[in-house]
Amino acid sequence: MTTKKRAVKAVIPAAGLATRFLPATKAVPKELLPVVDRPVLQYIVEEAAQAGITDVLLVTGRGKTSMVDHFDRRPDVEQRLEEKGDQERLAAVRRTSELADIYTVRQGEPLGLGHAVGTAASHVGDEPFAVLLGDEFVEEDQPLLPAMLDLQAETGGIVLALLEVKPEETSRYGIASVERTGDSDTVKITGLVEKPAPEEAPSNLALIGRYVLPGKIFETIADTKPGAGGEIQLTDAMATLLAEGTPVHGIVYRGHRYDTGMPLGYLQTVVELAVKRSDLGSEFRAWLTDFVGGQKG
């Protein structure tokens, strides 16, 4: 069965320990590490809001309450900025509390992405919803989520974001086997496998951190046994629904994806977005060129 209802809720799993960033993430959640002057998590919530999502559930863990604080009001800061006449920063601070309604649920143990999504069952209910991973986002002027929400409302079932990766990178991702449709960037997904070796991968189309799922995924997650890494994998639950006849489609993303999940990707993201900034990009680019040039030899 298909549904014409467009998802208006999003779930952001953000309970991980972020061990790759220790000791920085001992007290500061990885999702709040700054990319120039906004934390990673704000870029993601902004992406959801731009797509019409009004309800965002953060799946948090121990020591991560500051993620919620970031989207709360700060009357003391606002008053100080207002007294100084700094309207630009005042608007930026207020905007964080106006993006969406923010809710939280605690994931008691880090038992995998499937388990994290499963904790959202009581909040989401039976409605379709989006899942946005907490360490990656896409270009603001080349959004992906609106098209995914529209497609899911039309076809029902599951809609996944896909990215073409190098064959040697397939062991880092869930990989889809697909059938092409009339639209070259929209595909019908016929199979899913979690982190296959390059010689076993059915394609080079990797699942990236955007999903639109039906509410019935929660029952399937509850019945899913631990898979790769001993964790409850969302890919395994989606593969079960696919085998049971749930339609699964994918959209191949052609824009730029920023992946802050590892230190190198995080640093690349900071530099790329800083260079694009109208207020500091020109000066930063000139400095960066001089710096890199001075390292040669």
C-alpha cells in the first residue's frame, strides 16, 4: 500500500561515543563541534527545517544534554547582544530556537543504528518519518531531503539516499543493488547488504545518512538480531521489509556531501565551508594558499 502523507518528523541518532575525536569529545558532543561558527548538528536541523520538517527527535546518550541546550533560548545572551546593538548575531542566536520543535529520547546503550532508530517508536508512531545521521549534511543550495520526502509520499515504503563510491570503499557502507528507472537519479532498490567486501558488493551505490521510513520499521527492528559488528543494523531491518514486499527506492545524490564523522572529513568540511563564506572566504583563501605554498619543499 502507498501513502500520500508526507513525513513531518525527523529522527537524528546522536548517542555515539565519538572515540575518533577523543579527548575533544570527552565533554563536548561530536555533534556540537563547530564548523566555522555553527555546530554540525545545527546544519543538520537546518536541513530538516528547510525540507518542511517541524518535529525533530534527538536520540541522545550520557553526557549529551548540551545538544538540547543549543536549541534552547538564551535570554541573557540575547539581552547582551540587544544592548550592544548586534542585530546580526542576535538573529542568529534566536534562530536556533525557532528552527523546529526539538524532543529527545535516551539510548541507554550504543547497540547500533537500528537500535537507535528503534528508540523513536513511541514518538513517531505509525507515520512515515525521516532519519538524518548526526555527522553529515549536504549543500544548502543542492538539497536532497525534499525530493526524498516527496517520493516516499508518492510510493510509500522506504526511500534511501545513495552516493556513488569507489569500489574499494564499499566495505565502509551499506550497499544497494538496483534497477534503473526512467529518471536516472531515481532507482528501484532490489537488495541491501551491510559493508560488503569490494568483490562481493552488488554495486558502487552506497547508503548515506538520509532515510525516509514507514512507521512499520519499528516492529521489524524489534525482531532484528545483531548483525555486522555485533550491532542491530538498520540496513538489516530494511532488507527484511524489502524481502516482505515493501517498496524501496533510492535517489542518487549528485551534490556535495559533507562527512564530519572522522577527523579528516571534519577538517575538510571546515575548510571548504570557510572558503565559501562571503564574510571571510576571500581572506581565508588567500591565507590558505600562502600557507600551503609555504609547506612545499
